[in-house]
Amino acid sequence: MTKTFLLLQLDSEGAPYSEVAEILENLGFRPETEGYDFVYDWGRDASVSEVLGLADRIQEALRGQRVYFRIESTDE
């Protein structure tokens, strides 16, 4: 099953972390404690195009918030 991990870098002049967390949780992410900030559990194997689509949705949702992010997906 695929999991997509998200690592954030926030700008001190951007949105507060609590607002960013709410945006991401509305996309289906949950907080993660081991090396990443959030994880999206697909509950199944996801294709590369699906993961890229998720990255597009993250970018759109965070537009204007002054947040940089990195995603990494694994099949466990």
C-alpha cells in the first residue's frame, strides 16, 4: 500500500502552522511524528500519476501561504 509523506518548510512571514495543518488535514493528511510532518495513507497501491495529482492539489491548496513542501511516496 502506498503512503505519501510530506515535509514542510514554513516562512516566518507566511501562514501559521495551525492553518497549514488544517488545510492539509482537509486534503486527507494526518500528522506524522517520525521524520515527516504529515502522511497520506492511500489504503491501496497508488500510481505515479495519482501521486503527482496529489502534489498538484497540495500546491493549489497551499498557494499564497508561503509554504515549501517535499513529498516522498513509498509502497509498504
